[in-house]
Amino acid sequence: MSALEKALNHSKNIGIDECEIVLIKKKTTTVRITDSEIAEIKQNFDESYGIRLIHEKKIVSIQTTSSQDIKKTIDNAFLISSNLKSRDFWKGLPYNVNHKKIPATFDEKLEQISGTKVTDIAQSMINSADDKKINTITGSLNIVSEDYEIQNSNGLNFNDKATYISGIINAESELGNVPVSGIGHASCRTMEKFSAEQIGFDAKTMCVESINPQKIDSGTYSIIFEPYSVGELLAFVVASNFNFKTFSEKKSCFSNDFEKNIAIERLNLVDDPHIPEGIGTKSVDDEGIITSKRNLIEQGTFKNTFSNLFDSYKEGKESSGNASRMGSPMGRSSEPIPISQPHNLKIDSGDISQEEMIKDTKHGILVGRLWYTYAVNPIKGDFSCTARSGIRIIENGEIKSPGKSVRIIHNLPVMLKNISAIGNNQKNVIQWASLPSITPSLKAENIFVDSI
């Protein structure tokens, strides 16, 4: 009998109404790159259990790394539950599910990768970023393989093996009038689709083309956001507005706009958990609910939100299959209480290349990377971010020169209605400890920037 089965039997024997137990076994290999060389390679093996008990509609959660302590941990939690408030809206944990395995979410080569191979990948990232104009190369490579299992007292028994790989390189140069940098990034689920060389090349190109940046005057511009910067906006500004809890509490800037037009007609924002190679791809969410594709914005119209069991039940609704126990740097954890989160936020590709976007821009800026992105006034949709890397000044359809840093303070509802072009260069993006997204470049009009 497994530790999970023992936990369920014990909870039943002591009279607990419902029990859910999660087991995560995770191997994480991390390479840290500093001063243009591999500074550290480390490997962690984690095994932990997350337990959620529901008795008389009172919910208590516990976590442990020892299978031997599970029964004692459950006993202690059960005693605590008597002091908690009943959640009268709670309808129950899910039952067993039939699901289909999604391709390109597990790679045995990544699960069994050797230290030598990991070193070779990291070194390829460094070598492809190397250039006489580059002073320093930093970055990291993370490879994760995990075995995730969830069982509950309603008969749910789900197991999933997954792999992830993500690399990032930051190339820095002090050659010009001010220090500049460039970033290269890639993430996927299999070795076959991962290009270490492209990561380094992208970082080198952005950095070298940023040397000797010119001051950007404060004013209104057309801005072309490249995929990595769009991913930053999706993760830290856009996503929360479609969280059902935020929406129902009237804290979304679109809380009064359900089924209304909130963006240009060409814009489709989708939460797609079934994309091969997607970092957030999964057939079953982290509570055991079948996942499904959800159109959040469909042809410019606000169509859906995302939620887990608890937040849905609270409003008399059903879960959308978006429960997440997010792990670091990727994958899942044994966090006993899941949160609501999109799986893969995807902006559907347009029919124009980034080069064509530039040619169609009279007075604009190309932004490769954003920093310090956050909502200033979430209810109104105001946000702030800083463009610091990969900035290009565009005049009359041509890149005139690199640009210095600028601060962007803008409004999300306004920006969505002022998108003038959607690129055809869709790319997997994941910000550090944040949401996975799949997005092309976007061009938006009439955005005010402050020179820094």
C-alpha cells in the first residue's frame, strides 16, 4: 500500500469527510553562468506531500517531506480543524477522470540527462553569445523532471510524469557610451525543440545592436513589443484580470465588461493547456479536473475567466480546470492549497512579420525586454514598466539607432483597443517564477513614454 493510500485510509478511519493528498517527486538540475563561464552545477531531489482535509466543510491544509509522519500530521490537522470556520458553499472534491496524454510533455532524454550533457548545453549557450564586443555573459539553465500524483477520498487517482527545460542568457557590453545588455531565452518540454545556440545568438544580437544608445525624448510613440516583453505584460498585468475571483470581487479592470468588446477584433487571448511543448501544458489540473481550452478574449470580446474549485464554489459555479500548485523554477509542487492560474496564455498569431511592423512605423520604439512591470491601479488597469534592454528607435519605417531606457505608464483597456498589428512570430516565453505564455510581437499606438 502506497503512502497516499495509507493517508486516505487513515483519514477515513478517523472520520474525516474528505481527504486529498498530493505527492511530488522532482529532480532539478541547475547550471549557473557567471563571468562568461559555468560557475555552478547543482542537482536537487525533492519529495514532498501536500494534504487537504475537509470535515464538516472546514478546510485545513498540511505539508510534509516525510511519508512516515503523514498519519501523525493528519491527526494534528484534524484537531485544528475544529477551530476553523465552515465553508458552507463547498461542494466536494472531484471524482476519478478519464484523460488523454498530451504529446511533447515528457522526454526520457531530459529525465535521464547526464551531467556532461547538461554542461555541454550550457557551454553552447555561452559560446553562441560570445563576441569581441561582449564583456560579460551571465545566465542559467534549468532542467526539471517530475512525477506528480494526486489521490482523494472520492476515488480520484491521477499520476503524471513531466519534463521541462529552460535557458536564459544575458549578454552585457561596456563598449559604448553606457553599459548595455541583451537577453536570449528558450523554454520547452523536450530536448528536440530546445536550441542552446539560439539563446546565445539572440542575447548577443540584442546586446551588440544596443551599443551607443541614444536618448529617447519623452512623448507619444508607436511601440512594438517583442515576444519576451509581451510575455512580461501577460504575466504581470493582463492575466489577473481574467481570474474569476478577481473578476467576481470587482477587482478586475474588466469586471463590468463580460461579453463586451475590450480589444481590437483581431485579438484572441486563449488559455490553452493542450499545446505540445507548452510549459503549462497538462491534461488534468492540479485538483484532478479535466483541462480545456478557454477563449478569454475572442475576436476582441471578453468571453471567459479561469478558476479552481474553491473560488468557483464560493460563487455557486463549477471549476474551469485551472487549479495550480506552481513549483519553482518550473513544474508543480506539493502546495496543499492550489491557486487559480492560466496554463498557457496564448495570443493567436497575426499575419504580419516584425520586419513589416517596423516598415509601417513612422515614429516608434521597438522593445525587446521589460523590467519592473506591475499594476499601479489594478481596478482601472493602469500599469507601469521600464524598457531597459533591446530598445530601438524607429523613424519612417527604419531602425534609426539603439535607444536608452524609458518608463512606460499606460492603461491596459486603452492599450488593447490601440493594438495596430499582431505578429506571426509566436514564441514560448516564461518569466522567472511566473506564468508561461505563447505570444508573437504586438504593436500598439499612442503610448506615452518618459525618458530616464
